[in-house]
Amino acid sequence: TIALGRWGAAFIRKNLLHNIFRLPIIIRFGKHRFPVEAMVDTGNQLKDPISRKPVIIVEYEVLKKVLPEKVCAVFEDHQEPDLEKLVSLLANSPLAARIHLIPFTSIGRSRGMLLGLRPDEVIVVTNERPIKLKGVIMGIYQKRLSAEGSYRALLHPEVLQSAF
């Protein structure tokens, strides 16, 4: 019975928590639609400093199809992306009006900045119905968020509050 209890607890942790904290979302930029598995990150408190809108962190690889080639080259340089260069490259593109700069603090880093873009909409896919959200900001993260690739975006908890 002890082994069954330990196995049962591990099973619940792995499967139940996976379903509670992960949701499929669809990010839409014009004709481009990016289905992504997202994890609700209660530690994500990022907000756009001007609009105060919540920020969803998304891997660069997910959004690279909507970015100009020169912007992709900066992200793929394998160094910390030069935000000044990214903003100047995007300034004359169709994405110029969607640019946001998001300051952040994380473990081991006291002052960082993420390039943010505002998509046309984000659709949170639930069992009941899809929920369309407008006005959220995508913070573009250069690396992988999950080592095993099980999620590629981190949802701000307020995004879910507005969805339900």
C-alpha cells in the first residue's frame, strides 16, 4: 500500500497538475496563427510599464515567422539580444506600432529588458469554449522555456482571470 500511495501521489502530481497549469493558446498576428502549449506561471508578474497590460512570455522560435529576417539574425546571434538594435530594425516595419519594451527582474538578474510585441489576439483554448483576448503583450524570450519542450509560453495569471 505504501508503494501504491507513492506511485499514486507521483501520478497525480505529474498528470493532474500538468492539466491544471497548462493550457493550449493560439497567438494570432494577421494571417499567422501560432498554436502553443502554455504554462500558467504564478511567478510571472510582468506588466507593460505604460499600458499595465499583463505580459505572456513566448519563445522566440514560436514567433520568428512574423519577424523580419534582420531581427531574426539578432536573436540567432546566440548572445543577449541588443534591444536598441532590435527596436531600430523594427521601427520601419509593419510591427513598429506593436513594439513594447518590458523591464524585468529574475533570479540572477536585477535589471533586464525583453522585447515585447502586441499580437492581434490570443485565444485561450478551454474545454468550454475558446476565449479571445486582445491587448495582451508577448515578451519574446530568446531561449527555450522548458528543457523537454512541453510548453513554449508562460501565461501571466491575470490573463486567465480576464479569460474566465
